[in-house]
Amino acid sequence: MTKQCEADSPELQLLKKIDRRLDGIEQQIVTVERRAIQYGATAGAGAGTLAGGIVAFGISLARAKLGL
């Protein structure tokens, strides 16, 4: 430890330790948020594609039944 850290009170040392841990947690939250956005966009695109396919199939089926 440096001379400054040795002079710090135990409480201040503990607060600094907590601060370092919080910085790490913040970085993890940013990473999780990015992943959630990517997965959400992928799931939305997949659901939209599937719904569009079902609608297109239904319209095609209706047109075939009506002879159009």
C-alpha cells in the first residue's frame, strides 16, 4: 500500500473498496444492457417475420379459396 492508503482510516479504506466493486458492477450492467438490446431486437425481428408469414399464408389461402 502507498503511504496515503496506510494513513487512511479503516472506514475510508472500506469505502474505497466498495467504490471499486461498484465500478465493476456498473460495467457488468452496461454489458448486460447491450446484450438485452441485441436479443430483444433479434426476437422482435423473428416474431415480426413469423407473424408476417402467417398473415401472407392466410391471404394466399383466402385468395385460393375465392379463385383470385
